[in-house]
Amino acid sequence: MPLICVVIFIAVMAVRPAPAAELSRKMFGSWCGQWGYQFPYSDVDDEPMYWWRIEDVEGCGNRGGVRVRKRGYDYYRFGPQGSCKLTAIKFRRHGKASDADLFVPANGQGEITEEAKVEAKAGQPPSDVYTIRATCKARGKTWNESYDIQTGNNWLKLSPPPASRHE
């Protein structure tokens, strides 16, 4: 009789769906939009958007900001501008040491220094990458968003997932 129970338990566990992915806690909190010179290519369509960590998103002012929560995120620019509820979180891949190069901003002269590269690689390694989908609402309008999300060097990077990029 006990052997039958073990077989049934194993069969039930085999058909049970995998647990839903959750964002890394490193992603939670307030983030301000970058200055244009820091990641200049990110102003182009289909390129990543970068946000730097800040204590309170209300301090982002004209650059705007985002507050990431466990179940969604909110956009701010001189106050709340929109709210997004996560509808899907999918693990894409583990973070790699080479990802650290993606989180090195340019200085005020538009240059990425060797010191900045070394500092970024000396800190905590970049997080894993997740693909998120969300339904957003603001001022009576609703839309959907989808991003790959990753953190590193006190920056949050949101990029269009590969399937949505123009080839």
C-alpha cells in the first residue's frame, strides 16, 4: 500500500505546473530616468531604457521615474502618471559577468571611462533577466507593455524582448 501512495504522489507532482517566476527583490523600489548623455543610444526606438536607483521616485522631477513593486510598477513625473499590473513574469536567463558592461553610464562628457567599467564589474553581479508583461492604465486609457528587465550597478534596464524588436 505505501508504494502505491509514493507512485501517486510522484505522478501528481509531475503534472503540477511549475511555480510562477518572481522578480528579483533588487528590482523593487524607486528608479529615476537617466540623463540623455549617460546611455545615448537608449533614446532610440527599440533600445533599452535605463533608470538609476533613488530613495524616493518623487525626487526624479523632469526625468520621470518608475517605482517597481512585486505585482507591478508605477510611472511618475511630477506625481503619479500611470500604473501597470504585471500579467506575466518569465525567467529568460541567468545574469552573466559580461552583462556588467551594459550598466556603465557615460560621464558628463559622454565618455565611458575605464574606472567606471572596473567599478561596475567590482560590484554585485547583474541580476537574472526576466521578461515581463503588464497591463497599464492612466487617465482612462489602457495599454499593454512587454520588457526584458535586469538590474546591475544600481541601474534598472528595461528593453523590448527579442521577439518584439525590429529585425
